Amino acid sequence: MRLPFPPPRGAARFRTPAIGGALALCGLVVGVVIGRETGVPGLLVGLGLALLPLPVLFAAYRWLEAVHPRHWRELAFAFGWGACAATLLALTANGLLVRLLTDSPARLSPAHPDTLEITVIAPMVEETAKAAVIGWVWLRQTHLGHGVLVGLATAGASAAGFAFTENVLYLGSAFAQDQELGQQGIWDSAMAVTFFVRMVVAPFAHPMFTALTGLGFGLAAMLAPGRRRLRLALPALGLGLAMGMHSLWNASTSLSLLGFGAVYFLLMAPTLILLCRVAVSARRRELRVVRRTLTHYAAAGWLAPQEPQALGCARARRRARRLGRRAHGPEGARAVADYQAAATELALLRDRAGRGLTGDATDVGFADRERELLHRLWTHRPLAAPLTLTPDP
């Protein structure tokens, strides 16, 4: 069975291989640079260990995006940007700025890094490089920039990619150091210490920093277009907070155990908890908006009377996607996901119009976007609607 997906545009078919090739080239360059620092055995060991936290991180980002799911390529692009392009930009800019400001050569993982490098240069360069993809998403897909969930997921995926490559470097360098010194023990090895700090104590450090930038973009997208200054200020504020948190975290690693613990438990952990609460609250709010707003479209005959409640329930949405995959394979799951995404965007679009954050319901731009979303909804309705209304067994 062939499902009625909208045909891809020629430009999109061209851009995907071009962007993927560019990121792959950046990744190759970064891999060569790191391999020269760690050696091939260190590179392989670092690569294997750096993969460990990725399933947990990706599960968290997919949970964030479950309300209005995007294609997996978009999340993969954000991860690839962080792992390849942002890392290459950071390596280049960090080295140039260190040489310019200190007249000393910069190494990828220096044993005694300069305070200026780790507390000022690295946070500013790395957070800017990771955040570039968030701005790109907002410029390219403004209709998705209606809340904090897209910002948090995009920021988190980019930062997870950056942290992945950085973990390869630091774990590989620690392994190479142990091999060079003939270190056989576990407790006093550089590898054990590096693994504990980066993979156990702070696996969410980079995602948490960049999530502050994503939160700034998400909050800005929820404001009316007329509030231009605040819409520009919030992303800048988020980026500044990300740089500040990153700088403080880097500085804390050179403090005593008591000082490090104070930064970790009094600032880093509460910030992570706060971001998690913001994400949960935003997700619940969007589901409430879906349930409330879609009743207008159900009354007009676009949806069945029971569908707004089902489309506003996370468990019912998961069940519908699962049933779609079971009955029709991956294309069925994609059809149901696109149906849910169109319904969610439609609800949020009308909610924003009702609150005066976009043109009102008589605005031409609103009408064009609404018509496009209704077409997507109607295209997938014959397959997705029955699955959406399937009760729990």
C-alpha cells in the first residue's frame, strides 16, 4: 500500500545530500585532528565510550518532540551540526583566539589549560557554534517556532553532538596518556577519572548549557511580532546565560572538591531540574491547547467529535503511531505522525491568532497556513483517524 505523502520538492532533494556531505566532510576533518591527538587506539576507545549516553539523550529529545513530531532527519541534522560543524568551528576559533590573545599554541586537550581559554574563550565560541543551528531552524521553519519544545529539542541535539565529539577527544586522550605512562590500575588512571567526570557526573552539561539558548528562542517565538526588541533580546539573553553557566562549570573543575560540589549541587543540578520542569510544563500546555482548540475543527466536520481529546493525549498519540507501524509499516507510522503534527500546528496556529500573537483569523497569511495544514490533515485522515480513535485494549 502506497500512502499519500506530499512529493518532495527538488530543492529539498538537493539540499539533503549536500548538507549531509558537508557535515560528513567536517566530521572527517575533526576525526583526523582528534586522531592525531589521541592516536588510532585512543580514537577508537573514545568513540566507543562516547556512544554510551546517546540512547538516553535521544529518548529525551524524542519525548520533547512527541507533541509535534518532526522528521528524524531534522534531529539528525542538529546532532550532526553539533558533532561535526560546530566542533570544527570551535576547534578553529578557539585555536586562533588563544594564539591571538596569549601568543601561545593551543592544544585540543591541554594538560594545564590557560584560565582565559577555559573560562572565557571556550564558552563563548562553543555556545555560539552550537546555537547557530537553532537560529537556522527558526529562520527556515518559522511555523515550527511556536514554543519552547522545538527550541529545547534542537538545542539539546546539537549540544549532544558536540559533547559526543568532545568525549571522544577527552576519553581518547586519557587512554593515550595511560598507555604512555604504562598505567595499569583503574582508580588512579586518567581514563577512569575522565570517564567518571564526563559520563557519570555531568553527561548533561553541554545539553543543559545550550538548552538555555533554545529556551530563549522558544520564548521569543511565543511573543507577538510587534515586540521586536524583546524577541531579539530573549535569544541573546539565553545565549549569554549559556556562556555564563559554561564558564562557571569550566572554572569549577579547577576548584577544590568542596568548591566543585557547591557549584554542582547549588547551581548546575537546580538549573537542570528547572529546565526539566519547564519542558514538562510546556508539553502539558501544548496538549491542553490541542484538546481545547481542535474542538472548533471537530464542530466544522474536519475531525470526529472524539478526536480532539485523543490528539491531546500523549498516550493515545503513541498508541496510534504504534498501530500505524504495525498495520502499514514505517510509512504508516509516518502518516500518523504527520497527521498528529498537522493537528498540533493547526491548534497552536489558531491559539496564537486568538491571543493576537499573529494575524487574526481573517488574515491572509493565517488563512494560507490554515489551508495548508487542513490539507495535510485531510490527506492522512482516512488512515490516521481510525487509529487515533482506537480504544485501549
